[in-house]
Amino acid sequence: MINKVLCVLVVVLSQTAWSQDQDRAAVNGKIVSNTNDLEGVYVVNAQTEVMVTTAADGSFSIMAKPGDTLVFSSIQFKENRVLLTNENFTDLNFTVKLSLVMHQLQEVIVRRYDNINAVALGIVPSNQKTYTESERKLRTATALDATASASGMAGGSISADPFLNFLSGRTKMLKKELIVEKKEFFMKLLENMFSLDHFVNRLKIPSEYVKGFEYYAVENDKFTVILNSKNKTSTEFLLAELAVKYKEILANENK
């Protein structure tokens, strides 16, 4: 007898739930916010507990009926609840505005400690010469590493690496790299000091020849010394003299 009653209850409840689902239809909408990251927001029907997630453009579709409440929830957005009306099912532009969650950070105080550096901490000896990458390579390849002999006898042994580097041509190659590195350094220094407009309109160098003139200028040892001093007035004066000579060279080549 009890089993029959249970079966009847199951059938009645199933029919009730089925009839409720039949009353529901798909409601289509879209979430909007001050961000393009609209994908993966949970949309839950609070009455049926049916859940879907939004697409990349923020659109969603869920079974519901007027009077149901949709709950929009995500980590990056504040929760929003929307009570559905008849208009929501016919509105082709049904949108739900979501607000971003603002995570306030604690105040960060940045202090400058100009006197604290590798020298002050004793990590690097004071007045130590600094080397560029090419200078370090050349120094390593040509340094005579004298060390005491293992037997403890007077004198020491000298590394054969510099000699081998000389024979293999590596030392010559590293010297060329160092020269190129220095020229690139002076080129950058020159370009930071004077604009393209200065070369074209002040020095009257044709724009297509400006880069060539820069190479011509940094080939002059006297000019690079003044350029490296960062004295703009002296640099500009000598640069004007070199520009006259360079234009003469161009005129002769174009004859």
C-alpha cells in the first residue's frame, strides 16, 4: 500500500515539474560592463536552479518565465539579481549591466635610498672600472692569468688562452666587435643630442644621407671625444665643420 502511495506521489510531482517547465521559455540576453572580459559569468535561475554561463560576447540563453529571478555572479563582477517580466522575453536587446569589483590595495610608500648601492654595501670595490660586454670579452680573451704553481715553487704558470685566441683570430674578432660597439654608442649619443630636423634643415644634409653622415662623424676621433664630453655647443660647432666636408664629398661623388 505504501509503495503505491509513493508511486502516485512521484508521478504527481513529475507531472507538476514537467508542467512548470512547459510554462518556461528561453530568454535571451547579454551582459554589459566596463570590460571586454565577459565570458564565463554564471547566470542562475533562482527558481529552477538551472545554470548557464555567458559567451565571449556576454550573451546568454536560459529557460525561465516571467516572475523568475536571474542571478548573475562572477569573481570580477558584483552580484546582480534581475526579476524577469514579459517584456524581457520579447526584447531583442535585453541587457543586464554588471559592475566590476574594485579591489583596493593598501598604500604603497616608495622611498629612495640614493646612498645605498653595491659600493656602499661593500659588494663592489670603490673606484672600480666598469666594462661593456665587448670590453669584458676582450679582456677575458687577452688577460694573462698568472697563478702559483701547484708544487709551490717560485714563479707561476701563465694561461695559454691569450696566445691561442691570438692564433685563432678570436682576439682580432673581439677587437672589431669592441670598435663596432663604441661606434654604435656614439651614434646613439649623437641621435639623442640632435634631431633629424637639425641634420636636414640646419646642416643641409639630404635626409637619405643623414645616417651616412652620422657614421662619417663618429669615425672622427676628435669629434667623438667632444661628443662624449656632452658639451652640446662644442659638439654642434665641430659637427657643422664635418657637415661642410661631407657635403663636398657627396658633390664630388655625384659629378
